Amino acid sequence: MSSSLINPVHVESTGGLSVWVRGIGATITGWPAAYRAALAKNRRRTILLTVLVATVLLYPLIYTAIPSGLTRILPLPSSPVIVFMLIFAIMAIGLNVVIGFAGLLDLGYVAFYALGAYTAAFLASPHWGGVSVVLFSNVPAGFPGIHLPFMFIILVAAAVAALFGALLGAPTLRLRGDYLAIVTLGFGEIVPIFFKNLVNVNFSFGPIQLVNANLTGGPLGINPIDAPGLFGIKFGVINGFAPVYLGMGLVLIAIVIARNLERSRMGRAWMAIREDEIAAEMMGVNTVRTKLLAFALGAAFAGVAGALQASYQGATTSDFFMFSTSILVVIMIILGGIGNIWGVIVGAVFVQYVDKTLLSWAGQRMADIGNATGLEQFGDINPSSFSFLLLGIALVVMMRFRPEGFIPSRQRAAEMHVAPPGQAIGSIGLIEEEGLVPELDPTEPGGDEDPEIAEVPGEEPVGETIAESRGEVTDEEQPR
Amino acid sequence: MDDQLLQTIIIGLSNGLIYALVALGYTLVYGILQLINFAHGDVFMLGSMIALTLLMMLGVTPGMDVTTTIALIVVVLLVTMAITALLNVSIERIAYRPLRNAPRLAPLISAIGMSFILQNVGLLWKGPASLGFGDVIPNTNVLTTIFGFDTAVELSLKQVFVAVVTIPLLLVLMGFVGKTRQGKAMRATAQDPDTAGLMGIDVNRTIAITFVIAGALAGAAGLVQILYNNTTVWNLGFRFGLNSFTSAVLGGIGNLQGAVLGGIVLGFINAFSDRYLSAQWTNAIVFGVLIAVLVFRPTGLLGQQVADRA
């Protein structure tokens, strides 16, 4: 999709947060003009995209209009599948900020998803039966428990996730690469364990006295959670296609925020860090603060996704938040195209579609074949159980042949095919790249740099590719 | 000493030795490729399944004649180690070698993909249920029956078996890496593959040998797992692999002695947490330790080799 559609006004990078907020405002108000411009610039593509967007928006009507017999032939996703596509799209956009923009590998992203879900559970359910706080909610006043409006919960969930992101990031972000991956992985495992185990808590510290306190609902989790409500409309799992539009709205907001982040001063600082942390630091980027912000902001997206998931389903349990969910989001990013917002959304939609609709549809058709031919073994094949096998194969094959994903960002594509500057180029990439500037020995013929270029005949050096794809950032000013 | 404490130490030590075997696989590969081989835990899992299958094929059952049992276990051990070594080196060939020049993220993702593939191979092969295997090695308490101590502490024959299998393997490995020509090539490659290559070391072959050794150790650990813990399941490798990786990090990744020490320490942490806290918190404690080590002492208890890494 053309970038001018979404971000018609280039955000000047001279200010701080206020400019950023104004940038979002300009994005929204400048939309009609941008559309006209896009139409003038590339008519066919714009119309095609308009039709695509319209189809997506009208999909619920199409889905309900077609006869049910047709779904036997066409595997069309149902409403819950689409809502989960959108939930995972939000997560993918958020994790893309962490991995794609800032280059920090986070393998415990599910922790923030869980935090968001439990935030929603705490703030909109009868869980705290001892109190009754009902504010602008769709439950009757005087109902036991805390019931706050969905809009507020989403903000709190984002804030809680961001806070925990910062708490985890502060001590760990000075670790590099795969050590960070492992720390986040551990965090992703610990958070659900806490939610699972904090059920009979006996705790006494000063004035705080807990006797057999049920803090998190334990293995059973918390339910029922209030369905999301906006303007008197409910968006729960029983409300047909209404939640699809809520999800679309949230995804749209996520896209706008992520696009603006990417093009902000902070976004360029992330890119600088991702490509060469030492060089970025030399140029005055505060690497710790920058990485921390990437981590916290990325986590906030997962918090929103978690709140949406819990409110939408009306229940949450700790078993829902497993390592495989973290990896699922990573897979979506990798398949879709790391660093590219549109790519990762396509990745999320595609993986959810295959996992939740296509494979079960294939299973039903297998059963049909089994019934029709009398060969029972066809019906016994359950393609859904192969989903992680297929994803595993997809990961290995993608890394081998198209590591940048299907719809990559051009920069990332260049990086994935050439080892970034500073990384050892020889037979294995290791040791000397981390933290040390390779020393050039003038007496040594060739020097250190030559093999790097010789390694990739026919490909342009990374620097030029980036300059080409992003004219506007090459003369980037230095963030404070 | 308190009986309960002594008992916990024995349990921790025997589990720790199994962790050490798998942790060595992580540390060897990390030392030479700087790659967290996510698939390694699953190689261990498949090793346990292969060992189980072989034991059943050879008809090893509880209560058999002692010499036959020992002979058959040795055969199973060797065959399992050979198969997992082959498996591991194939993984390296398919999933990691083509990515030598790629950015660090690529092989890591590839390893995660491999891990999923292996888990599903286990799932398809043996089904989703947990598999059990009878006590081929009896649970006799060595302390009372053989040494004649009058004590409530239990050191079972199975635990002795764990030590008998693992400790020689650990010593052989140390000797191999520290004393032989091939071991020297491995250390050189770990230090600087380019220079090692210039010095006439076949880097690809050395890396392949590293994977062979790591795979063989995982296979041995798999057999020990079946005979000691008597159970395996398709997703065993994930949790066990994480524990082992934690051991490797704890001891200082890239450092062989460190991996063994880390494995034993982790065995202790597990056993003490199970005994004195609560089993449901054990995993949280293990990961808490992992995070604390990485944050406060990223080089681990013994490691200095990767000081520039943190």
C-alpha cells in the first residue's frame, strides 16, 4: 500500500512528543487530499487497493450472504478467526517494533500479551467480588467486582505492559543479541507461572495482609470478563461480526502509531542501532534509552492485544500464554517480512488463516473423501495437528532461501542477505564483531574489509541500497 | 548431616549430571558457532525415544539376567549415540551450514524451526501421550544393601547408573577437547574460524565433528533419561533443553567444565526448590536464576571466553 495513503505528511523530526502527536493528527486530517494525490499518481494501484479495503470492510456481509454450502468449497475464515487474525496483527506490529525496527530479539513477547489480558480481567470482571466499582460500563451498577470501560482498560493494559517491558529491559538491554533472546524467553515463561500460581497467597508485609488470597484465579483463570463495549455496542465473542470492526479499528490505530514511530527521530535511532550499535552510539544515540523505548512501546502493543483477546473471549487462563505463542508471532514477522508493517500484518493474517481455517477445512475435506470412498484412513488424518510442523519447515526453508520474508522492507532485505557491517564475514560470523572495531593491519595485504565486498559479487553494498530506498533518511540528524 | 538434605543433594546430583550431558551440547555448539541450538533439547528428546524403542526391540525387561541387561544397555547406548550424532550433524548440514554468512538472527530462527520439526517428528512417531518404561535397573538402595549403612537416605542403583554413564563420558569429552589434535582444532575454530582455516584446519569438518559429539552426548542423556526417570514425551525437549541451556549459561557458555558445574548446580536448584519450596515454582526459579546470572554475571560462574559478549 502506498505510504502516502497512511502517512501523507512527513513528520518533521525536530520536536519531541508534541510533534509526534501532531503528526498523527496530520495523518488523519490529510487523508482525503492524500487519496486524491495517490489516485493521480497511480490510478490502477489506488483503485485496486480501494477495492481490497472495501472487500475487507464488507467481508462480514459477504460472508453471511453466501450460502453455507459454499464454505465447503471455499475455506472462508469465520468471525472468531478474523478477530484472532487482527489480535495477532496488533502483536505482530508491536513485535516488529522490537525486532524489525530496533533489531532486539524478544522471544518472550507472550508475557506482555498475558499482562494485557490479565489487566483486562482484573479491571472488568467479578473477580474482585469484595468491591463494587462500576464506571461507564455495560454492566448494571452495584454489580460485584470492578467494571471499567474498555477504552480505559486498553490504555491501562498498554501502560502496564510498557511498564513491565521497561522493568525487564532496564537491566537486560545491555546484553547482546541472543543473550537478550534468552532473558526475554525466561521472562515469557515466568509471567504465566506467576499468573498460574498466585491463587492461595498468604502474605504479610506491614499493613498488607493476605490470607489465602486468590489473586489471579490460578489454573482456572478469570471469567467472565466483560465484553468490550463502545457507545453502547458490545463486541464480545457472541456478537457476530461486530468485534471484527473493533479489531480493525485497533489495528488501524496500531498501524498509524507504528508508521509514525518508524519515521520519527526515535525510529531512525532504532534503525541506526540495529545496523551498527557502536556507530550509533558514537553518533550520539542514547542506546540504552532508545532500546528501552523500543522494548516498552513494543510491549504496549501486546498489552492492547491481550486486553482485546481477554475481553473478546470473556475469559483468560495462564495456559493460553505459552512459548509457542511468542514463537508464533516471531514466525508471522519472519514470514511476512521483517521490518515492514504491511508484511507483518500479512504474515499474521496468513499464519492465523492457515492455522485456524485452512488446515481444519482440509481436515473436513479429508473426512469427506474418507466417507465418499469408504477409506477410513483419510478421515483419520488431521492436518491441524501438523500446523507447527509446517511452521517449523517454513522457518527453516525461509531462512535458507528468503530470509527477509515475503513482503520485506528493502533495508531489511539487504541486511538479511549481507552480514551487517561489523559482523565477521569469514566462514562463520563470530567473536570479533561484538563490541570491538576490527583492527586494520596495514601490513596485511587486502586488509579486513575486502572479503566483505568480495563475498557478495553482483550485490550492491548495504549502504547504497539503504540510501536508495530511503532518500529522506540519509541526511538524518542526530537524536539527542 | 540432615537426612533430608543429603537426599536432596543426591537427587540434585543425579539430575544435574543429565543436565550436564545436554548442556555440553549447547556449550560446544555455542562455543564454536555462537548459536543457541534450540533444536538440541529436541535431539535429546528423540534420543530418549530412540533408546526406548531399541530397549523394547531388544526385549530388555525388568528382572532380566544382570550381565545380559548390562550388555544390552551398552549396545543401546552406543546405537542411540550413533543415531543422534548422525541426526545432529544432518541438522547442522541442512539448517545451519547454509546460513554461516547470514546475520546472527537467521540461524537462530532456523534452529527454532528445526526444534518445531523435531518435536513434531516425536509427536507423529510416538503420539501425544507420555511414554513410560519399567525399572530395568532396580531401585535398590545401594547404601543399605551393599554398604550396609543404617540410614534412611536413599542412593538407588539407578542413581549409581547415572553416574557410571555420565561421568566417564564427561571425562572422555574433556580429554578429547583438551588433549587431542582434533580437540585443538575445535578450540582454534572456536577462537577464530578464519585464522583456523588459514592454518589448515578444515573448519566445516571441525564444526561437523562438534555436532557429532553434541548429538552423541544428547543421545546418551536420552538413554539415561529413559532408564532413570522412566519417561519421555514429545515436548520433553523444550523444558529440559531450557534447563540445560540455563546450566550452560550458568557455568559460562563456551566453557566445558562450566557446563558440567552449571548442570550440577541447576540440578541442585531444581531439587532444593522441589523439596523446600514448591514444585510449581521450580521453573520460575530456574528462569529467575538464568536472568539473574545473565544480568549480573553474563560470563557465568567459570566462563571468561565470551567476556566481550555482554
